[in-house]
Amino acid sequence: MRRSLSLLALTTALVAVYGTVMILVVRPLLRRLPAKLNETVLAGVLVLVLASSWITELLGIHALFGAFLDSTLDRVADAAL
């Protein structure tokens, strides 16, 4: 029981770190994307979505959440422009 609680606390802390990094680091980077996408920018966004999915899958909150959060941040960055 004690081990499962410590694992839950670790997972919660890592999810909080992931969310903080996505908001404080990734979102400002997405705001700097050029208005016209070329192949390089599109490939970079795809790598970012896949990396976000992979990280959330490792955290145990599933890949779909990571891709969703990344695309949501992208839309928020677009709306801010």
C-alpha cells in the first residue's frame, strides 16, 4: 500500500512537471512559428506531438492526452497572435 502511494505521488509530480514545461517552454516556442508552414516546421510540429504523446504514455496518462495537450497549446498560441 505504501509503495503504491509513493508511486502515485511520483506520477503526480511528474505530470505536474510535464504540464509546467508544456505551458512555460513549449507554448512560447509555438508562438514563434512562422505563419506560413513549410516542410521543416511541419516536421518539427509532428516530432513535438509524437514526443509529447510518448512522454505522457511513459507517465501513464496515455498518448492521446499528450497529443491533445500539444495541439491545444498550438491553438492557444495561434489565438494569441
